[in-house]
Amino acid sequence: MLDQEIEFKFKRLNNGAEATMLNKKGRLTSTALILNKETIEINKIVKAIRRFDRLLQLKDGCVIGFVVRGKALVPLMENINRMSSLYWAVEEQNKLDQQGRGGEFRIEPCTYCGSAIQLTKFAHSEETYCGYCETVVKRDQEATPGESDDQ
Ligand SMILES: [Zn+2]
């Protein structure tokens, strides 16, 4: 799922302020996000959100904020969301299978960011909303990027 590990430099955020002076090394592998000495398994991550140059990982209700230096931010965020959305989709499918409702499972890759959008709970429609890149995806049409904070 991940062609190549992504290495990046980051600073942790503490209440919105940079917590440390020095950049720390981070790495994204096919199973985990490693922030210096801290390893966060992909299956603990709900989603990565971009606010300016910041990424927030929502993990068991917890939020981890960090600033990523350099060009790694976008590929990092997209790959985290692709991997974690697929993980959560498989979880959902297993849950439905156990309830004998496996046939109801519907999923679609976001044409904009590649994350797996779960459609099971939603009616069939012309449009899908991707909660990962906050974009309304129209079927058989180009994606319309949603409004973002970093303009
Ligand atoms: Zn998307």
C-alpha cells in the first residue's frame, strides 16, 4: 500500500505552539507513523487533517499536532489517510459480514485524494463527500476541492 517509506522532519505542537526548538525525525512505514521515539500504528489513526502546515492525528479521541517541514506534508497526509481509511473500511466490512449484511458494504476511492470513502450508510447519489480531503466528489466528473484553511 505504501511504495516507499516517507521520511520527514517535524516539531510537536503543544496547545498550538511548537513544543520544541529542534526538528525531530519522523517516518511513515506501511504499518505505522513513527514520531521520533513514538510509534503510532496506522490502525490507531482515524484521520490526518491539514490546518496550515499542521497535521493532527485523531487517535482514540486524542489529537496529536505536529508541524511538518518541507515537501513531505501532502504525501504524508494522503498516505496516512489512504492506509487508515482502508483499514477502517475492512473493519466495517468484517462487522457487516458478522451481522450477515456483507452485501450492503459499499466503498469507493476518492478520485481526489485516494482515500477509501465508505458508502454503506448512505443512499446512492450523484455526489460523495470525502471526509479526508473535505471534497465533494461528483461521479464521472472532476473533483471540486473543498474550501481549505490554507489559502
Ligand atoms: Zn478525498
